[in-house]
Amino acid sequence: MEMKWLEDFLSLCHYKSFTQAANDRNITQSALSRRIQQLEQWAGLPLIDRSTYPVHLTPAGESFLPRARKAVDAISALREETLQRHSAPDEILSFATMSTLVLTFFPLWMERVEASGEPFRTRFSEAYSSFATNVSKLLRNECDFLLTYSHDCVPAIRELVDYPYLTLGAERVIAVSAGDGEGKPLHKLALDGAPVNYLGYRDSSFFAQALPQAIFDRASFQLNTVYENGMSAALKAMAVAGHGVAWIPESLAVAEMKNGQLVRAADPSFDMIVEIRLYRSFRLRCKSAGRFWKRAEEVGTLTDRVALSA
């Protein structure tokens, strides 16, 4: 029996969907199904009722769930205790976060945090982790902090309602397109206008969940999706190359907006404002994490980081 089988099982119990659980675990749906079957073979009984949607547990699965959760927690606690006991001199703060924030926000913010004179060692989770995976890392106590965008319409953010967090700033998310050389967009969005090539986010990403309710539900844009990616930087590159319109964080496009490679593709009323939040685990994994949190509270909001004027 492998630890990852139990983690897969817990994710499936949480999301009640093979698709969402596979996104959370950053594996294909077929790989998740195969590993659940391996777990069931090890247990000797079916644990999942696959005849319903959302999926339900069998009676055996119901009794297996609390024990599986307890086993995963115990193994995770054993690892944490071992790390804390033998790695104290080299404490490293673990962050789950988004690639865009790593590029645009984290460096300046860390400079402020460390201005007190104490340096901190930091590391990030996997570069291509999905938003759901990042949230799950905090829920499972697999990281010290979650640095993320936040919007009330995103379900995973509501799952974090009981977790302590700091609001570090805000970000404007804007629709951009390559320019035509005269300051006008090659692909312009207009209400009830002609279909426009759209560069969209994958279902597992934060903005794939936020944009429909925040923007699309109140705008009758005709969007023809020609490309999808979970990373804003990848969508920006496609927009610069002239392939369509993308909604991306404004801070990611400062240089391209300045030199005219990108221009606004929609009225500012269709911008989306998101908060930048730092969530912390209930059980910080090292002493320096507690000092870091206190310092982050003292630094407060980087109000000068993002311009929110239209």
C-alpha cells in the first residue's frame, strides 16, 4: 500500500469528482482511477460507488475514511516532527503559491518583510501545481503558507474561511490584446459584438473559476476559445503574439503595455479586482515561520504595489 493511494482517496472524498480530484492531485483522471482501484484491491473491498454522480462511498468506504484520514495525519505529523527535531538550524519556510505572484509580487514583498534585518529561507511548491492543489497543501498542513489571489466567487477560497490570513494588497486583472501599432487592439471585445478569439484559463486554475462569475455572467461577449493554459504568463505570451484576448494580472503586463505590445481590449468596467492574501497553517512547521508571520503582520498591505485607478 502506498501513501499516495490514501491521499488520492481523501481528495476524491473531498471533491466527490474524479475530474476535480485528479486536478487536485495533479495527475490524469485515468491515473487517479487506477490508483483508487489499487487501494480497493489492497483493502479487499470496493470503497467507491461509481454508479452515482457526485461519487459516493460504499459502506466499507465510509468506515475506511476516518481511519485513512487519521493514518495520513499521523504519517505527516511524523515527518514534521522529524524535520523540526533534526533540521532546526536550517529552517525553510514552505509556500504554496501561484507562478504569477512569484514573478510579480513576492520579490518586493519579501524585501519589505526582511527589512527588519532577519533573512528567511523560503521554498515554493511545485512550479506547475494547480490552484486546487495549492489550497489542498494548506488544508493538509503540507506547507506553512499559501500566497494566493482571492475573490469571493471562487469556491476554494470559501473553504479557507477558518484559516488566519493577511491581506497584502490588490491586483487589477485586465483584458489585453496585441496592439495594431496605433494603440488599438487587434482583438477588441464589445458587448453583442462579433466573436473574438479568446485565450482562456484551464478549469483547475484560479482565474478559470473567478472570471465567469465576476465578468462573463454580466457581459455578453462572444468568445471563441483558441488556446487554454493554467498560467497567466503563457496567456500573455500568446496575446503578445497576436492570437487573441486574455484577462491577465496588470502587474504581469507592465512592460508590454508601456511599449505597446499589449493594449487594453475591453472597457475598464470589465476589469476584475482580486485581493492578494497570505494564509497560514494552523500548525506552523518551524519557529521561524511564527516570526515570519509576525513580521508580515507588521509590514501590512503593499498599497503602493498595485495601481487600482482605471
